[in-house]
Amino acid sequence: KREADVIAELTELDPVILATGGGAVLAPENRKRLGANGFIVYLHCPVDKQLERTHKDSNRPLINTANPRQRLQELFEQREPIYRELADLVVDTGHTSSRAVVRQILRVFEKSPS
């Protein structure tokens, strides 16, 4: 409820860059608000790369399990279709530098209708 309230409030701001948690799109009302009020970028990252990036992070309760790879795969399979459906742009972040990702997003965003 709090997450939905914050998303509702922030999607009314212009301009705003909003980075949501991975599960934010699971709520239909969040998808509706995000889709209606923004340019959505899905930062796609393969499960192996996610595991590599998070394996030392103890502050990720969703993957603090006996088999983090399996849990990441389950989350990926659940969420990825939603991310793709909602996204205006999909950017592969698995093997691309942050700087290149930002350039790619800006290039496409600047060409998009307001």
C-alpha cells in the first residue's frame, strides 16, 4: 500500500526519474500509473549476472535462501514478461557499462514523443 501510494504521488511529478523495486510492477495499479505517466525502461540482466552482482549482498531478503540462483530464476520468470510488456525500451545491462546504458536510454528517450 505504501509503495503504491508513493508511486501514485511520484508519477504525477514532471519531470521525475523513478527507479522502482523489481516487484513494483506486480500490482496492476502500479503498472497502470507507471505506463500512463512515463517512459519506462526495463534494465534487463540475465540471472547469472544478477547472481554475480548480488552474491555478497546480505541485504536482499528475497534471495537470502539456500538456493539464490533458483530464487532469482523464479523471480525472473514471474516478472520478466511484465517488464517487457510495460517497457518503452529494453536495455541489456548484463554486459554493458553503466555509461553506455545511460547513453542508450537518453538517445531513445530524446527521440520519443513527449
